[in-house]
Amino acid sequence: MSQLIGIDIGGTKILGIVVDEDDPAVVQAEFRVPTPAGADNVLDAIAKVARELSVPLTSVGVGIAGLVDRDGVLQSAPNLPNLHQVPVREELFHRLGCSVAVDNDATCAAWGEHIAGAARGIPDATCITLGTGIGTGLIAGGEVIRGAHGFGGEAGHMVVDPAGPHCPCGRRGCWERMASGSGLGRLAREVAEAGRLDRVLELAGGELSALRGEHVAQAATEGDSQALDLLRAFAWWVALGLANLVTLLDSGIVVIGGGLVEIGEPLMSPIRDHYGNLVMAHDQRADVRVEPAQLGERAGAIGAALLGGRRAGR
Amino acid sequence: MSQLIGIDIGGTKILGIVVDEDDPAVVQAEFRVPTPAGADNVLDAIAKVARELSVPLTSVGVGIAGLVDRDGVLQSAPNLPNLHQVPVREELFHRLGCSVAVDNDATCAAWGEHIAGAARGIPDATCITLGTGIGTGLIAGGEVIRGAHGFGGEAGHMVVDPAGPHCPCGRRGCWERMASGSGLGRLAREVAEAGRLDRVLELAGGELSALRGEHVAQAATEGDSQALDLLRAFAWWVALGLANLVTLLDSGIVVIGGGLVEIGEPLMSPIRDHYGNLVMAHDQRADVRVEPAQLGERAGAIGAALLGGRRAGR
């Protein structure tokens, strides 16, 4: 029995958890603080959260939104611009004096689901997080696909529609533009502008510019048929990217986490329908399920804890 | 020093080769026969080729265009319909009495390039074959991405343009429709119809319907500016799919084989230019090269030989 510390760093909060490596789905303790401004303050806050959870420390795993290279240096971090080019692993090692692993947050969440969640026991898994953007962690042959620099799994920036909307990354039609929470909001505003989304617009206070994915979700939960139709159209784009990933990687399961899965069946059901039509050779892999994630908002921290323990050789 | 037999099964010919495992890029002997009709005849021909190359046999590796499952059963084979659902590995084991590995031909070619060709020593590699269609083998962390059923690496059927042309697989805008030799032919016919491909059309005997990618290649080699412009437009689609794969897998190198690479720099140069603009976070992975394959038309057979030797535990 060994205790592992995992910490998920977001733009607004730092969430630390303790799990036992023998039963990592059960969070034994957690501690969270707001994300402060300034690189040193963030690093100090991470160290404080870790010490709050366990003394002495043997391993810490950290998940961060952004491109984390194999040395634990943050090479790109839109939500944490202060940490750009900061050698997070080295800095935390100096502060904590124990083994530290640093990974992309979606990679951590995927590893959590693979070891302790919906993809448990399935060596090839595509795990995505549908939030404001799309996070992705890809597991092949029981291992995370990290790639040459550590940046593996950025499926949100796979181009799926060259004529699609511009993406802050500089290209057009990235999957994230179409199939994330912000993609749902954009689609909803287009449809509402054409006058075909009455209840959803009402929930947004009648303000087109205030309309968000959450309003669609709420109207769909009420059974509003226009919202349900919109979710079905949106689900096509989610399914297209998932189908591409399974066509490429022949994943044995697809796991969807993040805020949008809380919509439940009104979203999951059309995703499954479209996915079945869009994936290549569906008949030959009819056993591939598209399932909601099991670890919820702590998936990233749990996966980070497991990757931290693994790096420490435990 | 150990001799390995590799056999590449195509719709028109069966190519067998012998390599030494210590220097597998050098083909020591080869033997080829036309692909006969009928499943039993094909299996007998493969066995004959193997015995022609080496007696006694210790291992044989076979590459086949199509979806080969983890048991060596051909689950889909558009070019070899007679072999559909045939347990090729088991049948060949009965005929040959030695260890037999059966894989997708593009997977074999990728493994060949990874062990003995352009991707040698690079653990994460995307290897594609641009011919009539697009074959793909993906290497991550030094291993082939096989996936849950063995179907990993079907990048040709990644959808890159939902409004694109129909694909025989039943979907629209598969990468293969846009970026293969037949995609080049389709694009050329469109442009020629609009009257902007004079020399290419002349090479096709003035017949629009006879116009193929080869005519574009020939005109480009002559320096025809219209053909070069067309190749640049075509290269954008090749680069788009490559950029998607590197964005997903963070490959350390991209290797392009198949008939189209014989065009050389008039195709490779615009592919590299577009790739640099299309891949996510290019600045953070500027070391990723896009290179022509080194093993030529024998890449599949060489890779099959190596995978066969590996399966036999050598």
C-alpha cells in the first residue's frame, strides 16, 4: 500500500489529491487553491498543495494544460502563459526533493481512465475530454503515445474541415473548433440567429452573444426538440473526429470525459449513431464502445498521481 | 547471421525476398510470380515462393494489402477479394511448417523503413506509401501501432474534407481520395477540363478520361509550369494529412514511399512547405523531417521479413 500524490494545474485552480496505488479510483484526500499569478507563485502553490497532502513525499505527478516536453518543460500553455518555457519538473524537484512527473493534463486523464476508469484493462484506448476545448490522451499497446517531443495526442488540432472556422492555432477547421464546448456554442449561435433555437435563446436571456453550450445542454435536458436536433448535428462532428482516431489507431474503446458528457444520453446517443456510420470497417470492430469517462473532474489528478508513482519506479 | 524470408502479396504479383537480419536493407535474392486466381492457388504460390528462396525455412513474414487481424486472418482485401476471411497465417503454417507472420503491407513497409531505411533509429515515425491509394504504418515508441484488432494505421481513410468526393469505403473526403495517385489524377482532370493543363493533357493523348497522375509527373519533370502548379496544389492535401498525423502522434520523422515519390523534389518540396504551415506547434518540433523512403518497392517485403523473424523470436 503506497500513497500517490497527483496535482492538476488549471488556469483558475490547482487541485491536489491523494490516492492509494492499489485502488486509485478512490480519492482519499484533496486540497485545492486558486491558481496565483506569476510562475514562481504557481510553482510555490503546487509545492504547498503537495506538502499539505502528504509528508514525507515520495512521488508527485503533475498534469498541466499545454505542451509538456519530455524534460517536463512547458513549451506552450495558452491557459498558463506565465509558465511558458518554465522547466516545471526541475523547479518542483528543487522545491519538493522527491521524484516529480509532469505531463499534459489530458494525457494524465487518459492514463487515469486506462488504469482505474472506463478504459481499464483495454490496451488501446482513445480518451478525449470535451470542455471549452478538446483534450486527448492516446493509449496504444498499454502505453501513452508520447511521441518524439512529448507532445503526442493533440487531436483537438487535427484538421477535419479545411473550409471550417479559423482556430487560434493559426489554421482552419481544427476538430476543437467544431466539436468542443465552444464549438457547440458557436453552432448554437448560428442556428439561433436563423431563428431555430427559441428555448435555448430564451435561457441565454434572449442575448445571442450570451448563448453558450450550457444553455443548449439545459434546454436538451428539458426535452426541447430544437436543442436535441442541435445536439445531434453537433454530435456528428464529435463522432467524425472519434472515427478518425479509431480508423488510425484501432482503439478498443473510446472514452469521453469533460463537462459536455454531463449532458448524458441526449449527446452520447447521437455520437454513437454517427460514429458507427463514420468509422472505417465498423463491422470488423463492432465491439468498440463509446463510453463516458468514470473518474469525473479528478481524472487528470488521479492519472497524474499514477504517472508520478510510475516515474518513481513504484 | 540469419536469413529471413519476406513476401509481399499484391493484386498482380507476389514478390519474395531474402535478407540477412544483420543487414536487412540489402536484398540477397528475390523471386516473383504473378498472383493467381483463387485463395488456394494464392496460398500455394506464396508457399512456392518461400521454398524457392530458402530450404529449410525458419521464418516467413508476409505483407498483404488489406485489414489483417491479430490472428493473421484477412478481414478486408479490396485487391485480393478471394482471400477475404481466409486465415492466411494458419494456412501458410500448415503449408510451410515454420513460424509465419502476416501483416498489412503498409505496416510491413513502415517497419522496414524503421529498422533499415529512412526512419532508422527514430522511435516515433509516420510512414506512408503514396500509390493508387495511401498505405500507412505508424510507429510509436519503437513499436508498430497495431490496435485492438490489428487494423491500426489506416490513415488513408481519415476524413479530411467532409464535403469532399465520395470514397469506395462509403464516406466522403477520405485523405486517400485527395492525396493518393488517383487523387492526383482526379485533380488533374478537373484542372484540365478548365483548360489549364495543356501539356499534361497532350501527354494523355488529348483524352481527358485517360489523364492520370503519371502524365502530371512526366510534365512536371519536363518543367511544365502548369503541372508544377498542380503538384503544389496536390501537395497541400498530402501535407494536410501528414500534419494531422504529426499533430496526433508527435512523430519524429515522416517517411513517404510509393510510386509518387519518384517525382522527387517537384512534389517533396511543396509537401515540406505546406507541412510546415499546417502542423501544430511547428516551431517546437522544427527537427521533424519529411523524407523520401529508402527501401523502394521492396520495403514491404523487407519489413515483412523482419516482422517474420521477430515473431519467430530471432
